[in-house]
Amino acid sequence: MPVGVKGYLDNVIGNSKDHKFHMTVNGKDLPLTPVKFHEEQKLGGGKSAMAVDMKGVVGKVYEIDFVTSGGVVTDGKIRKINGKAL
């Protein structure tokens, strides 16, 4: 089992045919490539959050917040697109 956000993404991307991380947004597949990992934030209760900037195939940069519990990714949500909050 991969530990932490980087381990999770390495595992998912390594097992993807196109070596991208895929999210579904508005019913459409969004293939992404990580470009920057932000500092991990402790949330308490064994939970942490880490933002990752990921580039889409059309050039937009998505900031995705991943939440971990005990080192396992439990959630991921897009917070910003091209630096602008949703």
C-alpha cells in the first residue's frame, strides 16, 4: 500500500496506460501530470492535507487538495484552476 500523497500518485500514475492521473470533472475525464507538491499540513486526528499542482493536457494548472488518514489518501478535490479559487 503506497504511503502519503506522493506514494499514492506514483502508484496510480505508474499503473495508468498513459502515465497520467485521471479525475472526472463535470462527467469528463481529466488527465493530469503533477508539477509541484506543496508542504503537507497536519489536520489532527491522524489526518493531513497536501496540495499538488497538476497540469492538464490543454495547459491549465489545477491545484488539488489531497487528504490522508494514517498515510492513506482518502479524498482529493480541485481547489484552484490557473491560480484562481473555485
